[in-house]
Amino acid sequence: MNSETGEEFRPRHDRQDEKGQKDKKHKQEKPEIAIRRAAMDLLARREHSFQELTDKLQSRFPDEEVIPPLEKLRDENLQSDQRYLEAYIRYRSNRGFGPLKIEAELYPKGLDSAQVREALYNEEYDWTELCRAAKEKRFGSIDLSKPKDRARCQRFLQGRGFGFDQIRECLC
């Protein structure tokens, strides 16, 4: 209760204007506009695949109304699966993950598998060098002449998503 006016305190989102109407930021806008606004809010935070946006927005809006605004965003190049793919691969490879794990993570995101493989195995990434960096970060200068240590290192790198050839080159 406010001591000066004698009114009960209400949060801003619960206040009403003079006509008794609740104060809303966006009063009853068209569903297409609301979907576009929600999608733009999500895209402002980070890139999303078309499938991710669809899944997130279908939990908030009717299924049949979600696709057209998202296709319009794609046509305007505000949503791009290729941009999302490049950003995701860059992020995960910088965190020490290999191409096999990244490809497995991208599979459920609804991206074209040929497009994923092309982006992963272009000449931008030296996976053997990234494998070596992950090994050095985790194990430092470990003596790989002991079979137990070598096997432990191999298991770690396989779990990180590096292929057999990359691990073999890294450990030689």
C-alpha cells in the first residue's frame, strides 16, 4: 500500500488505464505480425535454423500460422540456415569438438545433411590441428608411449567427435 496516496501497489504489467483496460505493449496485433515479432526477438539473440524457429514458435502460436511469416523472413534473408550452420560450426570447433560430434548435433536441427558435410569439410577448418589442440589442452605433454595413456587420449578425442584418421595423425 502506498502511504501517500493510499492505493495498493500493482506491478506495471497489471495496471489499468482510465477506461479500465489493461495496459498491453502490443494491443491485439495480427497473428502474423506477432509471430514475426517473436521470431525477430529470437533471431536478435542468436542465429536459429528454420526448424528451430518453427519448433519454438509452434509452442506459442497455432501451427498453421507459423510457417508463412518464417518463410517471409527467410526470403528477406533475415533467417538463413547457411549462416546458422557456419556460426554453429565455428562455435563448437572453437570449443574443441570434432566434425563427427558437430554433425551429430546438427542432425536434429533440420538442416540438409549434404550442406552440413560441405560446411564441415571445407578448407576453413584443419580438423587435425584442432584435434591436436584439444589433446594439448586436456592432457598437456603426456607421454603417449604408455598404452594406457594413449588409449585414454584416444577415447577422449573420439568422444569429442574426431575421426580415426585425425586422432592417428594427432598422436603420431
